[in-house]
Amino acid sequence: MRRPVSIAPPKGKLGVLTPGMGAVSTTVMAGVELVRQGHSVPVGSLTQMGTIRLGRRTEARVPKISEFVKLAGLKDLVFGGWDIYPDSAFQAATKAGVLDSKDLAKAEKFLKTIKPMKAAFDQNYVKNLSGTNVKKGKNKFDLAEQIRDDIRAFKKKNKLDRMVMESSSSNTGDGPVSLLIPHWRKNSSSDTDTSRRDHAHNLHVGSARSVAV
């Protein structure tokens, strides 16, 4: 029998960490800041603009999801992340060219404060990329521990109450990252196990999900 799910009400600041700070991630960061400044509206955002129907259609009860579900406000979001390139979020967004320069300029000061942490990167999995902003470790378990340290430090530095990790990358792995840490703890000294290496790849380059800290 499934246990009932208890969802704590949102309070305080929410950290949002992105494995990779490229075109999609920096566009989200800039978009949130533009909305917070009142320069834009969150068009396309399910949580901010989407609605939910309550009761019968004839009752005309269609509140916004943000009014019906207790969610963190945009003002409470704090962004951070990892990338193999040392560019700030502003530099990355400028190179990506997704946003108009006039819109990007309004978020420039904010985006320049977001600088990527060193990434856990293995070029065996991504042949066409190489960067200098990468971690060094004895094995993949060591790299995972360094990422956990990054998460703890980010939470403490920004005085966060809660944190999530969000992936907007296009390469997705074949296994959940939540399986990663327990698997490594059984045999952390060897990198010969292929499935373990595949899950390690998912931690940064592929599909990121919640990781126990």
C-alpha cells in the first residue's frame, strides 16, 4: 500500500541548479528575471499562466494553477549550475543568441552574477565538446562527492530552504540518478563497471533528477 504523500508548503528561498548553463537554462534565468522586474509576462509557463478547471464546466471555476496550488514565487528562486565552460550566464546567453539584445540587456546585471561551478565531465560520452571548467577526481564516485559538496555549499551560501535540480539538456540517459549514489557506495574504488559509468554520465551530461545530499 502506498503511503500518503505529504507536501510541505513552500517557504523561504528555493535554489534551482542546472547541470549545464547553455541556451535553454540561461533563457529561463533571464526570463524569470525579466518577469520579476516587470519587463515581461511569463507566457508559456504552466505554473504562472496555466489554469485548472474545478467542478463542472458550467460552474466557470478556472483559477490559475499558481492560485490553486501552493508554489514557490518567482521572487524566491535562486539560480546556479555547472558547466564545462567558465562563461557567466550573461556571456552564455549572449553567445546562444536566443534573446534579443534589448531584452538581454535588462537582465545583464543579474545574469553576470551567475557563474558556473566546475562540471563533472567525461569526453568519452560527448565527443564534440571540450572545456576547461571541469572537476578532477580519482574516480566517478569522487566526482559525485564533489558535486554533493557544491550543492551543500550553494545552499549554505544563499541561505536556501529548499533546492531542486533541473535538466534542460537534450541528451537523456537510461537510468535515474537517484540510483547512482547507493550503487557507487558498494564499490567506489573501481571504474570498470559499465553500468556504473553510464549512470555517472547521467549525473551531469544526461538526464538530471533529484540526488540525495
